[in-house]
Amino acid sequence: MSNLSHCLARCGSLAPAALAPAAAPLSLLASRRVLLLSAARSATPALTRQTRQLTSRTSQTMKPKQLRPVLRSRFMPLAFVSAALAVVVYLEQQKPSASFKMDLKPENKACCMEKDNSPAKKPEKMEEPHACCLESNPSLMLEPASGVNSGRKCFEPIDEDLPPEIARLPIEDAVLTNAPNVPPVITRDHEALVRVPLTTSTKLAQLTSQYKYEQWTFNGTVPGPFIRAKVGDVVELSLTNKDTTGNPHNIDCHAFTGPGGGAAVTTVEENETKTARFKLLYPGLYVYHCAAAPVPVHIANGMYGLMYVQPEKDDLPPVDKEYYVMQSEFYHEPPEVDDDGRRSETVEFSYPNGLREEPQVVAFNGSESALTRDHPLKAEVGDDVRIFFGNAGPNLTSSFHVIGSHFKSVYRDGDVLSPPSKAIQTVTVPSGGSSIFDLKMQYPGTYTMVDHSIFRLDKGAVGFLNVSGKPVPGIYESPKPPRPCVGCKLHA
């Protein structure tokens, strides 16, 4: 401060006595920068005005050679002040930055505070996972005072100053279900603020009968939970990263409107939580997935799921059973072999195989056996069955087919506004796409779900739908009962 005061005093723009009382209430680096800005504002305009006046007067009466010394002498004070300010700012920046405390008033949104662990809850407000930071910019961080929120990043409190159109909405927690289950139909006739908590983590899963694989998950499952809401609802999505590998994660939901489908405001580092709101503008069945870099790796390792947005009115016709099925690929290296010649039970992700689009496993619901003999879908004769189907990819297009049955209605691409296609055998579903299939189960037995790019059967793309009940005469007749062939993967 003494260097700055001395420099400014010599220029006659700010006396040292005037600087002292102004600096008293401020502290550390913040106070120095405030004074530098104040000094610059007070000194520079006056000198600039003097120089402009001199230039306008002398340029009319002096020759250029006579004018240069005069201008040089008049510009010297301005140049001296600018240089002095630059030197002091540079010296201040070289000093180690110190933590500083702020007087946090209720109206001050730049805050860092610990999570409130008290049992009491504020009415109509979500519990904040942890502290907040600068308004509407989670990337800007204040360094908190020692012991406050240490080791965790801050984010903006989502429940501050709710817009009136959101504040009026009733709040409800989303019913989240793991595949193959689907949440119940939403019957309310009004919009709501629907809270959806998602957590990222990894788990070692049995990918095939031979190998385990470390999957990246939403809420501990592959695919992630099924989310159900209605057009006009506001989804309040809270994403928490519990992935101990250090990978960042986020959500790109194809049902959301805005940059990155939500990814731009939900990227979280390890042990960080972010919350954002998204109004649902269009009905349909949508894929959501992680879009953190590198995007293909996050999807290939299991970070995807489905959200169904019901129309405001005239939803799909009621059915007896609803199921959630999602196809995806896994790319892995050959198993490692130890010195004794034994192969490892765990395989690792292979980026080169993904780049070549050569998967080792193509599966429904995250593993080779997710929908086979131990875990088939179930129905009874006469049931109407609906399958919400998604293809996470990340590379292949699915040719979804149910052997021995037909799709009574198909809502292609998740479109529930257009009339459905009728009596369809096989449906193409692209990577990142979805469709809704309605079936009428008219005869008992096992119906096999496949990707009719049929070599994928031997990579794991198979699932069973078991139908129980009495046979209907005349539909399927044979003097002998059905019997699967030796080694058959299609017919149980």
C-alpha cells in the first residue's frame, strides 16, 4: 500500500492520508484490488482530460516539432501512474492467495456452507446435498475459510428464488424402477415438480457366463432406472458422483430441451452433486446417457437409461404388463492369462474394439443372462404386454424381433402422438433411439426376443418372454408337444 500511496501522491491525484481510512474496513487481497481500481478511476480521467485540452489548444498554434516536447511532458504523469499501478498489481499477484471469510447475509447468494444435517426440514424445499457457490456459475469457486466444506466443491442452491411458474407446482418424488420393471402410469391431471435423484458409481458385474466386467452405472444398475413423468412437468434432476475412479459424469437426456440435453449444467466430479431443472415439452420415449468426455466410453460401459414422458392427455391404451428392455454392446480385451496358464475371470474395456465397432457382447439389460431362463419376462394367455425398448448402442442398430409373435402396435422412435404401425414383425431401432411395442399373448409358451441381425444371438442378444395358461384351440396344432433342439438358445 505504501508504494501505491507514494506514487499517487507524487501525481497529486490521491494523498496517502486519504488512502488510510478507505483501506481500514477491507482486508487482504480484496481491499488492495478495490483501492487499485479506485485510484485508477480517480487519477486517469483527470489526466486524460488535461491532455485532451492541451492537444486541442496547442495543435492549432504549434508546429509538429514544437508540439512533441510539450505533449511528452504532459503525458508523463499519466504514463507514470499507469506504470505504477501495473507494478503494484503484479507484486500483489505474486503473493500467495489467502483464504478469506465473508459476512454472509441472507440476501448474499455467494456462499459456502456445510450441509444442514438437522432433522428439521424447510417446507417445500429440497434438502441441499452440500454447499453452494457463486450464482448461476458452478465453475466459479470461492476458497472457503478453513474447515468449511473442505474437500468438496460448491454449487448454486437450486431452491433459491424459484420462478413463480415453478414455485406453484406441487412437489413429488419420481418412482424409479430397475429393468425390466416400469413405474406405474401417472394418473394425476396437473403438472408437478418431479424430483429425480441419480448417483453414478461402478460395480463388478457378471457380464457373461465366463467373465465379469466393471460397469459404470446410474443408481447401481445397467441400464439406469426407468423414469416416468408427464408433459408440462418440471424434472428436478440431482446428479451425485460416487465414482471412485475419478471420472466426471453428467446427464444428456433426449427428453430435455437446452444445451447438451442437460449435460452442460450437470457435469460432476467425484463427490460432487449438481441439481438442475428441465421442463418437459414433448411426449415420447427417450434415451438418457452420460455425455462426459469421452462420450463413447461412458456409454459403452453402461451409463444409459430410458425416460417416458406421458402425453398431457390421451396416453397409450392400458395394458396388463409393462416391461423395460434396453439393448447395448460391450467391448473388452481378451482375458489376461497368469503364469500358470489360468485365464482371468475379469475382462477390461477395449477402446480399439469400440473404435472398430466390433463388440464382444451384445446384450439386453446389461448382461448375457439378464432376461434368459432365470429371469424371463412373464405374462399370461390373453394379456396385453407393452415393451418400452431402447437401444443405447453405442454403435449398432437393433433389429428387434419376438420369435413366434407379432407387434400388435408399434410406436416407432418413441412417437406417441402419431398413429401406431400395426401387425409388425421386426422393427429397426437406431443407436440412441427407442420404440414402444404392444403384443397380445394368444398362446402359452416361450417367446424369444432377439436382435434379428442374428449372429448377435451368439454374442448374448437374447431374452425370453414366458406365457402361461391354457392353449387356445386352432392357433397352434401338432400331434407332439414342442421340444427345443439340442443346444438351442432360442426356445426354452
